[in-house]
Amino acid sequence: MNKGTSKTEKKQDSRALENKCWEFLKPLLEQLHKLVDRRIVKTLLDVVMVIPMHRNRNTGLLLSELGDHLLGGER
């Protein structure tokens, strides 16, 4: 996204990415839901969503950053 992109456009892009990830992962998530606890399934979806949304092109997404985004910065 460009620096000039409005908040509304960013939200729309984010929602579109979320929907694409959900549609892509839906069959896998449904199968996992039959085998494991729903919280694990939700965490997997969150991990997949965090990687493209919070990456840094220069340094890549650091593992500690990934954990921070998953925990919502509550540590």
C-alpha cells in the first residue's frame, strides 16, 4: 500500500486479504476442526493472516514480531 492510501482503503484491502486467506484455508481448517481443539485452528488462521499483513520487506518478519502480533502485544 502507498503512503497516500486512506484508512478506509487499507481496511478494505485488509478485509479482502482476510477473505482470500479464509477461502484458501477453509477446507484445511474444517478438517483440522474435526481433529483438534478450535483454539488451535484459530491460532493457525491467525498465523497465516499475520505473516503477509505485518511483514517488513527489508528485514522480513522476525519470529519475536510474529509472537507479538499473535498475542496482540499483551505481554
